[in-house]
Amino acid sequence: MTYIRTKLQEDLKIDSIITLHYFEYMKDFIFQGEAHDFWEFLYVDNGTVSVRYDDTWMTLNTGDIIFHQPNEFHAIKSIGRNSPNLVVISFICHSPAMKHFIHKSYTLTNEERSLISHIISEGKKTFSTPMNIPSVEQVQIKDKTPFASQQLIILYLELFLITCIRNHQENTAPSFAAPKNTPEKQTTKQSRLEEVIQFMEAHICEQLKLSDICSEFSISRSSLQSLFHSEKDCGVIDYFNQMKIQRAKDIIREGTMNFTEIAYYLSYSSLPYFSRQFKAALGMSPSEYSSSVKGITDALKGNRKDT
């Protein structure tokens, strides 16, 4: 037999990464704007913001994304009740397929949000520069990184962009069908997981026990733990504690309570215990976190770049 090689076409190829940021801002932050000669997208992981592109303003809510083409002026300000969490990734891509993203914004699917999470996760393993400092203009590679982590960032980003193009074609009605090759069992597991998380969110200010959740949903301890370990890579109460820390971060950025009030509101036994749990989760105390995000927000106020 004579085998003949087939060279496959690459319709979208990333040339290089410029920045990769995950910001947690104070409630009243404003970024006056900039323009640059590369692509950038902004994804709202939490909160509500108003974004300007050229002379147009639009509102983005949790789960929304907007793309900025090269040399497009863009600015942003927080307008919601909650302090925003934002992902900003900028890169160079000369592929003609990128014309799809000109003046584009939409709400991401679960699949697309998951790909962004993969990019952020690999970025943390790969880059030594902090992701939460917007003044960083060039990412630095760590001395030691997991095998092919740099390549995975590019691959995940290309896959994310390709998936967006496929899922958000113009004049195409949204599809609500279940993803291909997804068993009904997986859909049921995901539905149960979301119900449990919603229950925990509703009781975030309490000291929930595993038995409380099992009783509420008539599920065994082993089944519930297995569900969270398979879907969230952690135990049930570990996830609930992560939710409490995230809520504490939100309140700190909103500036509506002091640390003692936050500890009481979230049912921590004492302020020192809350501080220890917060530092164990983030590597910094509540006061250090407050100073960090406030400093970032203050640095952006009135800071305008014209490039």
C-alpha cells in the first residue's frame, strides 16, 4: 500500500500571548481606556460592568464577553451592586477567521467558560508574573513549568476561539439541544450538583453540615461526596468553605462591612478564625487582600493610555 500524507488546514492560529489577567476589583473602579495593536477580550466572571468600544457603551453581566480588535479604543467601569471579577486576555492573531470577533459580544456557554478556566489554570502554572496586576505588560515564564504548559495555553485559546465561532454564528438560532455524546446520566448529575450549590448559596451565612445537605436532597454521604469530587475536585464542605471565602472577598471589595461584621455575617466562630481561614485559602490576610485590590483599583482611576 502507498500511503499519502495529508496536510490539514489551520483556520485559526495564535502567534503569541501578550497578557493574561484575572482581576478582582473594588465596586467603584473605573478604567479610562486604551488602544493597542493586538486582539483582546474581556470576560465578566462576576458582576456587571459598562464597556466602551470606540464611541459605543454597552453593559456586560456575569457570563458575558466582549472582543476588542486591534487599535480599537476601549474603556470600562463598574456599574453593578457587586464588585466585578474580570478575565482579560490579549494576543496576536492574523488569521482571517478573527473577523468574526469584530464588535462582538455575547454570553458564553458552559463549554466556553470551561475553556477560559483551563487557560487561567495553565497560566498560573506557567507564568511568574501575577495575574491580578493590570500594569504587567509582558508575561514572564517560570523557571520550571509542567510539560507543554505553554503549548496548552495556546491550544486552549485557539480551541476557545474556534468554539466561539462555531457556537455564535450570525443569523443562527441558538441551540438548546444537549451536547453530543453527553449521557442522560451526566445531565442528571449536573442538575443535582447545581441544585446543591444553589442550596449552599442560599445558606451561605450558616454553618452547614454534610448531614444537612444529605437530608435536604435525600442523598447518601458517599454519593454526595463522590459527585463533588468528580465534578469539582474537592469535598462538599471544602466547596462550601470556598464559597464563603468568595463571598467574603466580594463583601470586602464592596466595602459594606468591616472584617468583624463579615466574620459574624458568614457565621465564623471568631474574627481570628475567619482571618486564618481566609489566609489559608488565599495566602494573604483579609486586610492584605483589601489593600491589594484597593491599590489596583486606585491605580486604574484616572489612568489613561493612548497607544
